[in-house]
Amino acid sequence: MNAATKADHRPKTVVQSRMKVGALNALEAILDVGDKKTVLVVTDRKKLGIGKAFEAAARELGAATEMYILPARRPMKALPEDLLPKVEGFRRNAANTVFINAFSGMPEETPLRIQLIRKEEDVGGRVGHAPGITEEMMTEGPMNVDYRVIAKNARKLMARFKGQTI
């Protein structure tokens, strides 16, 4: 039984709860989400459960949260007309804004994803970009590592090399 099959046999509430833990980990440890922050989750119908996990995690951390669901008709030929103005609307609070892009990753949409990321960065928010993210990544993979320990170990390693030349 592969990981995808295993996930399909777990009750959805258990999977959703575990995904929220992964989202909390990433939002808090990597993107510094907390109260006084604003989070926009951009997702699609296929990854809606993951989008909802990020939305619930951001709210639990005290952030004002919105969700934007991409159109069902995919692949998209252009970004939805209302998405870029929505992102632009966060400019006034950019220093406290985080954008989460958690949607299906389609190669044909790469130029659109780049356009979206550039707009989010231009607005000044921090960006968590995860096209093609899976439930397994949220529950058993990279979203469930201890990023604080990784950062601590990286700082220690960098300190050991400080002042060294090759």
C-alpha cells in the first residue's frame, strides 16, 4: 500500500487535523504568522482540504484570514481577473501579510504562477508557494519537520565556518 492509498483510508477528520498541524508548523516557524498578521490562501477545488488546513492554522495563530479559490476550469490560460487586484489590496499592510499558494501544479500554468508570485512579492508580502502540494507532504513530509531545530543547527554550522576561507 503506497502513501497515497494509506491517506485515502484515514478518516478525513484525522487527515485534516494532521494537515493543520503541518500548516501551523510552516506558518509559525517559517512565515512568522501570528496575531496582527493577514493571510491570503490561494487554493483550488482539488487542494481545498489543504487550503482549509492553512486557513484554520492561520486563524488559530490569530491572523486575519481570507481564502481565494481558483476557477474549476483548468488549466487556466490567464489569472482570474479579480485575483491580482485582490492581492494588490494587501499592499497597505504588506509587512504583515502572508500569501499561501496551495493549489494543483500544472506545468502549463507555470507562467501564471510566476506572474502571481511576482505580484505577491511586489506588494511586499511573504510568500509560501506550494503548487502540487499533497496531503502526504502536509502530514508525513516536509511540513512536519521541526524547522526551529533545522535553523538552530544551520546557525551552529555557519558559526563554525565563520572567518574560514577555502
